[in-house]
Amino acid sequence: YISMGSLYLPMGSLYLYGVSMYLYGVSMYLYGVVPQPPRGLSPTHPLPSRTPPRPEGTEVALTCTVREGTAPLGFSWQHREPHGRLLAAPVGMGGSGAELLLAPANRSHAGWYSCTARNEVNNRTSEPVYLDIVYGPDEPAISVEPFSPEQGSFSAGEREDVVLSCLAPSNPPSRYIWLHNGSQVHIGQTFVMSAIARGQAGTYTCLAENTHLQTRTQATIVLTVYCKYRGPGPAW
């Protein structure tokens, strides 16, 4: 639960106490706690709070509440990307006023959220809350260097250095496992084979794993290794 402190106007009857913000999902409440700023002062350096990660595709609601204030009250929302860039407007969100509904939430919704409540005499903005959306891994894409594609496969010359790379977008980042003809040969996003031999030809599978969601995806390529020699005929 996030509280912004309070502001009281002694000259009249209109007043607006600090804004608070909480996140809740379909079946649970998400709370983050930060200290209140001094009474009557607006914070200039908000203290961030994080919520538990939410899987992509689930429903998430953000609700902005005011402890006390003179009606009518208006609400607006701000959304910053994870690295801090302010978006022009929240994207793909439903609801109105004090509630913002992500149904379903997707990876573009990750980032920092804050709400502003206002009446005729003042406005206050909540501390930001970080919404983390976990997803993936997407289907892996395998790249091969040197790039020598054949129909349905890749090729390399014997004793060449071959680099296999795998990319499967995921949050948290994917864990990568390489299989050669069904047997594990490497852990990591990039697999380097120096001076490749003919015995290293075959199928190479990249397994991408999201350790938080316990989900996996995979992609497979065929690698052919050609022998190079000098003789009476042409080299191949």
C-alpha cells in the first residue's frame, strides 16, 4: 500500500489528502510499502515499490484511492517504461477514472505506474509502483556463423570455426541449453565450435527455458560438415 502524505488548506473548506495507490489482480492484492513524505510537502524524489511478477495474459487492475478529499475528484494515470521513458498515454488499458484495467496484461504493460488525483484547488500524485510482467520464452531463433544456408539446413567446412547463437525473448531472460543429436553439449546462449569436425555434423537443438514460469520452447537446425582436401579433383 502506498501513501503520499497529506495536504490541508486552512483558508477554506476544500481540501485534498494524499493519494494512495494499490494494485490487485483477479484473486490477490499486491502491496508495496514506502514511507510517507513530511506533512504538507510534495515529494520530489519518489521512492519506488515493486509488485510480485504477473504472468502475461492474466488480468491486472490498478486502483487509485484518495483517503479524503472534496468532490468532485478527477484522476489521471502515468506509465513509464521499465527504463524510465514516459509513454504518451497508457497503452491497451480499460476502465475509467480511479481504476485502470489490463485485461489481459501483456509485456508492453510492464513499467512504472503512478496516478494523479485532483480537485478544484489542488492535485497530488502517488509514488510510482513497478508492474513486472513475466512471459515467454518465445519461439527461439537460431543463427549460424559463418552463414552458409542450404535447403532446410546449414553447412560448414571441416576445421572452420562455427558459432551457433539462440535468441528467445523472455522475462526473466531465457536459460539456454544446446543439444547435439539429442544429447546436451552446452549451456548458454552462444555455442562455439572451434575447428569443427565431421563428427559434429547433425541436428542442433536450442532449448529456451523460463525458470520463473517453468516453460520451455525449442528450435532445431541441421548442420552439415564438408570435408576439404586437395587431390586430383576439385576441393569440396
